[in-house]
Amino acid sequence: MKRHFLSIADYSRKELEEIFELTAELKTKTKKGEKHHLCAGKSMAMIFAKPSARTRISFETGMYQLGGYALYLSPNDIGIGKREAVKDIARVISRYNDIIMARLFDHAHILELAEYSSVPVINGLTDYNHPCQIIADIFTVLEHRGNLNNLKITYIGDGNNVANSWINLAARLPMHLVICSPSGYEPDEKTLAFAREQNVSTVEVLGDPIAAVKDADIVYTDVWASMGQEEEAAERRKVFQRYQVNEELMRHARSDAKVMHCLPAHRGDEITDGVIDGPRSIVFDEAENRMHVQKAIIVKLLG
Ligand code: CP
Ligand code: NVA
């Protein structure tokens, strides 16, 4: 394992499969109520520059289940990159804690945090990517399907941090990934080029949602305006109308297709109540799995 967990692209297929194996083991132990204090005496600093429910709760609870301790540092506490330089925070926290999890705006800041930290850093979302989410997502797909063979994943919506992490995953695990976004809202060009160079998966970018969901095993969506884009929300709502995941669109996917969303969802915008609450939805399994995969990542990083 490498020292940090900043992007899925930093991990090999074998390393990802090892994370899935450990996740399954830790999930079983958790369900059976078997003690697994693999991080006894260890502490994790959790820096949040943006709000969170799942990331905070799953990391904090997961660290507790591992016998360790997690400190929540809110957007008002540290002022990373504003009140204090990123590299100074990295060096200070490294003196107190065994591992850092950070949710930041600027991806360059998480890279800098990792560069100057002497302890492992986990990326809990930046404007560029959200690797823990997509590891939890693909683990959830694996649980539901039993394997990841001949998988077609269609992501409908904004070419954002979540979409970029899907593309990074496709650079490592073979799949047919379709990203379907309105013109001007496509995912990061460099990330797409990188994934295509790896020649592991087929990665397509399409504009038409109906064509995109055809034969899809998984239809995935996320908010149209991410954290930090609140001022663009009204404009985006107009641009993205055609990209709503609703019952009508789902009629064009496979009859056994599952629906996923990283949450929080804006019900009635990118996804309808009928779909998110319906029988195809596996969104709460994926939310639960955030905790199990992150525990595996923490254990791997702390050795
Ligand atoms: N999916 C996710 O990361 O949720 P939070 O923003 O609530 O942490
Ligand atoms: N794209 C969303 C994901 C939230 C988990 C955001 O960045 O707000």
C-alpha cells in the first residue's frame, strides 16, 4: 500500500481487491458484534472545510469500532489555507495524530497536506474527486452482483468530483463506464485521457441520457450543484432538467438495473422519490458501505 489515499488512480487493481477483501471481513465482524480493535491507541484528525453527514459519521464511528479515536474539526476550527498554511497544519497534526482524513475545496491542498504530513492522509472529498465514495460504491456493486464482470455503469449528471473518481476507478478495474452530462458540464479532460490511456475499460462521454442508460447494470447520479456551487444552482437546474433519473428514464436501462446516488440527494431534481425509494435503489447499502471500506483503508494505511 502507498502511504496516502488520495485518488483511486494511485492504487493498483490488486491493492483495490485487497481493500475489498478486508472490507468484507471487517463488515462481517461488525455485523456479528466481534471485536476488531485493529487501531487501538491510534487517533485520527478529521479536517472538514465543507459540511458532511456520511463522511463524518462513518469515519468517526468506524475509528471507534477499530478501537481508535477520531477528532472532528469543523469548517470553523482550523481554517486550513486561510487561518494557517496547509503545510504548517500538516506538520502540526503529524505530531499529534496517527492519520489524517480531510475534506477540502482545493485538490492542491490535499496534495500539499499529504506532501508535508508524516502520517497517512485520506481524501474525504475535494472539488476534484471523492475516492472513498467510489470505493464504497464499487464494493456495493460487487456485493449485489457477486462479481464485477461485464459491468456497465452509467453516470448521469454533472461531471463533478464523483464522476472523476468513477473515471479513475475505470482506469484500474475493467468496466464499461458511460458519463452522460450536458455540454459544458463534462468531467475533467485530463482524467478522461488518463483512463483511456490505461486501456483497462471503455470510457464514453455521451450527451443523451436515454442512449446512455441502455443496457446499464448501474445508473448512478449525484447533485447538479455541488458544495461550493450554491450560486449556480438555479442556472444548473435549468440546464440539467433532461438529466433527471426518473421512472421513465429507468425504463430504458436493464430490467434488473440498480440505482445509486452518493447522497445527499436533492429529491425532485437529479432523482425522483419514486426511483430513490423504489426497489432498484441501493443507495442506503452504499451509504452503509462507506464505513466498512473506510475502516479497511484506515487499517491498510496504519499497517
Ligand atoms: N456521500 C457523502 O460524502 O456524504 P456527506 O457529504 O454527507 O459526507
Ligand atoms: N458532488 C457532491 C458530492 C457530495 C458527497 C458535492 O461535492 O457536493
